[in-house]
Amino acid sequence: MRILHVITSLYTGGAERLIVDLLPRLSLDGSNQVELLLLNGVETPFKQLLIQKGIKIHCMSMTNDVYNPRKMFAVRRFLSSHHYDIIHTHNTACQLFVPLARLFGSHEGVLLTTEHSSANRRRSHWWLQWLDKWMYSRYEFIVCIADKAKDNLEAYTGRRDNIITINNGVDINRFIHPIKDISGQDSFIVTMVAALRIEKDHETLLKALRLLPQNYRLRIVGGGPHEVADSVKNVCHQLGLDDRVDFMGLRQDIPDILEQSDINVLSSHWEGLSLSSIEGMASGRPFIASDVDGLREMVGGAGVLFKHGDDKDLAGKIMHLCEHPDEYRKVVQRCQEKARQYDISVTVNRYLDLYKRLCNIK
């Protein structure tokens, strides 16, 4: 099979992490030719990883104007000059531009998309809903990364015949570490690995840190739009936390960073199925997440959930775990058991089975 994945860029994020883990494995046995199309081909560590693993990458441009309508015409020209059996999109700009491009160009290849979130802001604006629903209607198959995302999309579109769940996965063995013994420890590191985007709600975590004693430090790992990054740093400064917070930017040594932590947190307004949550739960450290769609289903019964947007509840749960080593260990054991269910090999096999079915390959 000739398989093309299309994504806006390879900056950090759950969809981007899935691309990096998934594409090389799809081509391992040599029977599939797997390529990637980027609307923004800017150089990133993720892009270099894929190049090193032999994935052919096509770039529309090196600029971040991914919603520029001219990108749709560039996509149309590209698809008209290439043949693929599967065209698989990710993220909103690609989800919209590829079907629009196919209206006026090549119609070859089965079109499918992965929905990476359980909600989005488009669904709350009536003037965007008609375009949004038209976009989804153009796909022969839609994959959701969690059951809650699937339920929400079915309710939104009114369609149930072509929407399935394939859970995201990670290379679990890279993240599994022994459980840390915190008995007698006098300082603690809290870490959040997430793109600096509005939906990640770094502000609640910063406010929680302000309520914790001085021996608690925070590490924020991830990149994102400058305006959001500047806003988060401004909140940090206004709260007087500059000397207790490390902004570490984009990193490739996430397993080591998580191992060095004492508590891993994800404070989000919503999620699809967060790869950061799987990595955090595998890390040998307790994982605490906001009680919202996409995290509730993943973390509930394993890690610790705090009330959405409640900095006091989050601070209290961080302190409780750090002050009770036995509870700390129990939470880690549950987290690691849950994380093992989301190994990348399961995700790869399910996508391959779907591609073969759509292409009538036995």
C-alpha cells in the first residue's frame, strides 16, 4: 500500500508524537510505502527523527500560515501529481484542506482522518458548524483516539456508521522506570509535559504551585505559539514564581525528565487521548490530571484526578502524595498497569488492519 499522512507541522503535541511513533512502524515489513505531507515543513526534532528513520517528507512551505487558503491549492496540486491508496489527515487545517482539494482535483485514494480531541471550539460556534460537519462528511472513515471523543463526534455529526476508536499508544518500554522511594525526601519536582496551548491550562498548575511550600518546584516541558508561551510566562511572573519554575522548551529526553520528577501532572481543559498521560503513568511516578473528558477515562481508577480548574484541589493532592510514600507507591503501581494497555504496537496493528480492510487487502 502507498500511504500518505498529512499534518500541519511536526512541532510538539499528541498528534505529532503519534506520527513519529506510527509511521516508521507502518513501513517496517517493507510492504507499505509510507510518506508524510507537512503544511509547514519547519525544522523540528520530530521532523529529524522521521528523516533518520527513512520516512519521505513533502513540505508545502516553511511558514506557519497553515490556514492560508493558498495551502489548499498547493495540496490540490500535490495530490493531482501523486497516487496513494490511503490519504490520512490529522489536525483541523489538513482535515479541511484535503477534502476541499479533492473537490477540484484527484479523487484517488481512500480518505480518512484521526480526530485527536474530544471537543473543539468550532463546535460551539454556529457559523462554523456547517463547514465542520461538511468536512467530516467527506471522509470515508474517521478514527477517534478515545471512546469519549467518538461518542462526542457521533452526537455532533449524527453519524455512527464510519466512526471507530483506535487508542493512541506509545513505546511503553522507553518510559517504564522503577518506582521512586520518596521517604525522607525534603524537596519535590512537579513536571508537566504538554504543548503551550490554551487548552492545556498551565495557569491552574502555576496557581497550585503558589499554594505549595517553597520546597516544591515546577518544570514545564513543551513548545507552542509565542503568544501562548508569553502568556504562561507572564502568569508565572505575576504570581512571583520565576525562581521556582523552569521552562524547558521542546525536549527529546522526555523519559529522563519524567524519571527525574516526583509528580507528573496534566492540567487540561479537555483532551482526546493524551500521549503525555500514558507516558506520565508509565514513568514510575504518580500521575495527576484534571477531571475532564479524555483524561477522566484514561486516569480514573489508576492515577489521581483533581477538580477541573481548581488550584487548591490540585495543590492538596500533590502534597498528599508527597507526604504519604505508601499511597505514592500504590498510585504508581496502578498507573503502570494501566499504561501497559496502550503500547504503540497495539495501535500500529489496528491501523494496519483498517488500511487493509479499506483497500480490500486480505
